[in-house]
Amino acid sequence: MKNYSDLGAELLRKARAEGADAADLLIAESTDFSVTVRKGEVETLEEAGSKALGIRLFVGRRTATVHTSDFSRTALDELVREGVAMARATGEDSAAGLPEEVYPAEDLDLGLFDPELPNFPTDERIEWARRAEAAALAFDPAITNSQGGSFSLGTGSVLLANSKGFMGSYEGSSVSLSVIPIAERDDAMERDHWYSSGRSVRELASPEEVGRIAAERTVRRLGARKVKTQRVPVIFDPETAGEIAGTIFPALSGYSVFRNATFLKDRIGEAVASPLLTLVDDGRRPRGFGSRPFDGEGLPTRRNTPIEKGVLKYYLCDSYSGRKINARPTGSARRGISGGPGVGASNLYFEAGTTAPETLVSDLSRGLYVTDLIGFGVNLVTGDFSEGVVGHWIENGKFTHPVHEVTIAGNLKEMLADVDGVGTDLVFRGSIASPTLRIKQLTVSGT
């Protein structure tokens, strides 16, 4: 990737010369490839490169953000002038501004980039997608079709700099393999998926394993039926438990706090969850998909533990939200090219527990095991939670039949407090992860 440090420094000088009191900028460059194979034939194949630049400009406590993909000198000079003029025209905001503290960029190797990944041959990328789909189609006669096997690969670089003297950059790479089989039986049709991802091809599961697991998950959904409305224990598998973690995250943001948009407002130091639950957001997990050496404002990332053994310790903040709620930034700023920073997750997960996931199931006389959440029915102000689900019914500690067309309902306050089992099966396949979670009781609405 090209080194944009000289360009970044020049644009910051230009911003000051045009009348900005402070500024920061983000330059991002990426190359992305994806292929989907369906029924053994290439269905789509795409490769694209992009680069873009965004500048945030401050005139006093007034601010504006401008961005472009045109890196010509004329376009960049005009961009800075327009941005300063826009900042002068906006209203003042007492919380606006760059971070108070500046830390030098660290020479930190988090294993985010595999230099060999771009050299992985295109024909092998296609073959991996084909092998994954073929493994799924061969798994069971009930697998009659497929939405395809897909292989995706990407590399990119980021440079962030500000007028206080910070300048840092890093490179990243990612690769993933997935397949979506379709199964049919007795005029019923079901689909499911599975995937593997990493920073390099070496970290991927084999295509045959990805295809097999995807097919297993699909076939086991055949014969699904509703259950009667009742209150029972509910177990979330690692994928859906990870979605619960992602749902909770915005409630921990300083932005939600000052906007009165979270059920966790004014609860620091209180028990907000079961003592079995610890929620971590680790910006420096080696090879993590959400890892980076600095956040969207140039502050060092870190391992945050906002909920520890059920107790809310602090909210997650960037500089702006920290000023609004009188808290320090937590290295949690996320920023895109076209806007200013906000609070975002890095590598978010519930810590693993001490109970085997099989035991969480076998301990129940009756309950629901959730493998898929459908829709979005969460109110973070009240904590009310209602989602359509797919899963498996449990009787006497065993799965008896798949379940569909049911809804689970509760409130996140009670759900977090009522977690009575946490599995040992924490595995990262993306930037959000969780072990299996069991909740004492939720309302399952069916027939």
C-alpha cells in the first residue's frame, strides 16, 4: 500500500493555513475480491480497489467533515477550503474538539496483515468455494440445492493524523469462506449456513469442514414445528449469544448515556447482569478482526471490561461522548471516511465460563435451544426484547425436534441477570463472539 504520510501532513498544514484551529484526517485504501460458486459453476466474481480521504476541521468549537476519492491537488485544496467554510457556518458545540491528550503512534505488531494473502492464486480461491459447496451437497440426499459457496479476500491500509502531532498507520487483511445449502423433505424447504474467517488462508477451516457443518446445520432444521406458548429455560448457541453481546454494546456507549437512550444509564457500580457474565471489548487481541493499534481519534486502543462479573464498571467513550458525560475516553472511537468518530466495538465477547455446553443442555427437563434470531425487536431504552427464533426443543436433556415460527420475549435487564450457565466454547470467527449462554426462563410464544 502507498505511504500517504507526506500527503496527510501537507493537508493538515493547508487546513491551518485556511483558518482551521485544528483538524484530523483519515486516509483509507483497500482491495477486495469475492467469488461465489453455485452448482459447481462460477456465478459471480468481483475484484475492486478503492481509496478515499476524509478531513474533520474545527474552527473554535464549530466543526465540519468533508471527504473525497479524488486525490488530485486541485480537488484536495478545494476540499479543505470548503471544509473550513462549512465549519465556520455550523453551530458551536462545547464538546467538540480533538482529544486533549496525544500519544505517539506505537510500533505494535498485532498480526493484522498477511503479506502473502494477495498472492493466493485466483484459481485456488474459486476452487475453495467450489469444494465447500461440493462438500455440503454431498453430505445428505436432503441437500438438493445451494445458494452457493463463497470465498472473499481483502487487504487495506489506514492512515490517521491530526494537527496535534499524531500520525499513525497500519495494514490489515482478511479472508473468509462460507456456504449456504438448501435442504428439502416432505415439501418443506430449509436453509442454513456456515463460515470460517481469518487474517490469512492458514487460519481458515478446510472447505470440506465448512461445507459439512453448513449441511449439518441445514438438515437438522428439517421437520421443524411450533411449540405451545410457555415459559421455559432458553439456551443461546455461540452464534446467537454473540448477537446478544452485539445488541447490548450500544447500551454501554457514552452517546446512549447522554441521550438517555439506554437502560444502563446511572448504573455504574451496580450489578446489571449475572455474576457469571463478564463482557470484554479488546482492541488489541492478536489477529482480531476488530483490532487496531489506535482508535478513530488516534488514542491507544486497549482491553476494556465494561461489565465484570455482572457489575457495570464504566461506559465506553470517545472524546466527544466522554466530555458529555464527564468520563475519560476508552480508546473506543470508530470512524469512517465520511463522518466524525463515534463509539464502536473492537473485539467484543462474553468471557468463557466453566460449564461444558453439552451439560447446559443435558441439565434441562424442558427448554429451547436457539440457533438463529430473526428480525430486530430490541428497545435499548426500556430493555424490552422480542425476537423470532429458530432452534431445537429440549426434553429430558436431549434435542427432540427442530422449532420454527416462534418468538421469545423478555427484558434485557432480567435476561442478563438470569443467565445461569456460561459455556466453555468461546471461539472467534469474527469481531463478536460468545460461548453458549443459558437463561433461566423466557416466554416462548408459539401456538
